[in-house]
Amino acid sequence: ILKKGNNASGRGFLRANGDVMGMFFESARVWAGGKVSANYCLRSEIHAGTRIEISGRNGVLAGGLAQAQNLIQATNIGNEASLATRLVLGNKDKNVQMQGREKKVSQELRLLLNAYQEFRKKFEPVIRNVHPTYLKLEDAIYTKKTELEELKKRKDAVEKEQKKQKSAKVVVTGNLYSGVSVEINGVIWRSEPMRNVYLVSRGNRIGSLRNV
């Protein structure tokens, strides 16, 4: 909790495992495991594990990057000068990376198992069971199987996380200006001036809806 705020002039950073709260962030870099909340945020790089909330009657999020898993909410986003502002929600790339690693480990395991079976066919137990290469193959197969099981668990956890991220949204209670780029689960949308809206992912596009 910052009593006032943080004007970092682009130097240094603030990191917390939980929430980060302050009146303002200017040219700051913030990483939070939980949410980030402030009255205004200018030209900063903000990463939140859950949400970013810029509140107050004149709460402004303008310039820089704001990234959160579930929600980015502000009174106003961007400004009349169309200051480049990037919003990112969700994480589509994580599952793609996990699938690529799982495929690679599966291929490596398959090669090891083939070599293992060739050894079993070629040598009698009394010879192969003390052969250094055979013993190394057994160790490598065990290691790869363990890694593959761990990858599958992590992949399942990512998929559960991404199901929650399908409801990720940007909420603007005041003005949304042009110059704002919004990315939700890998889908990108360029803003146009509008008021009192929220933005959500609709498959391969992002839709804007009126707040009620």
C-alpha cells in the first residue's frame, strides 16, 4: 500500500505477491500477484495476477501497457490526444507453449522406448541388466514419464484457468478514446470513441456492450 503513489520516471519497478494499491502511477512498472488499484495511471507498465481497477470520478488509465487475467476497469481509458494505450487480458499463448512442450517430450519418450525395446530383444537379461547404456535408458525413460505427467497436470490447470478467462473483460464507466488497443485471449481490437461500455471476447472477435 502506497500512501500516495509512484512516479518512477521509467526507472526501477515495484513487485508484490499480493495486491498493490496507490493513489497514482506515472511512468512506473508494477507487477502484482493479485490486483492493482489506483486513482490514475499514466504511461506505465502494469501487470496484475487478477485485475486492474482505476477508480474515482476522474480515474484515468492512459499510455503504456496494462495486463491482467480477469478484469481491467477504469473511469476513462486513453485520452483526447489518442495516446497509445495497450490493454491485455487472459493468456492464450501459455496453453500453446504447454502443448508444444508436451509434444516434444512425448516424441523423446517414444525414441527412448524404441531403443529400450531393441536392447531387450538383442541381449539376454543377464547381460542387459548390467549394461550401462540399458541402465541409462531406464533412468531417462523414468525421467521423461515423470516430466510428461507433470506437464499434463500443468496443462489441465492452464485449461481450467483459461475457462475463467473467457469471462475476462474491460469495463469503462466514462470515456474510451481512440488509440487504445485491446487484446483478450489473443484477439485484438482497436478502439473508437465511445462511452460507458464493456468489452468482452466473442470467439474470434471482441464486442462492445453498453453498461447497464
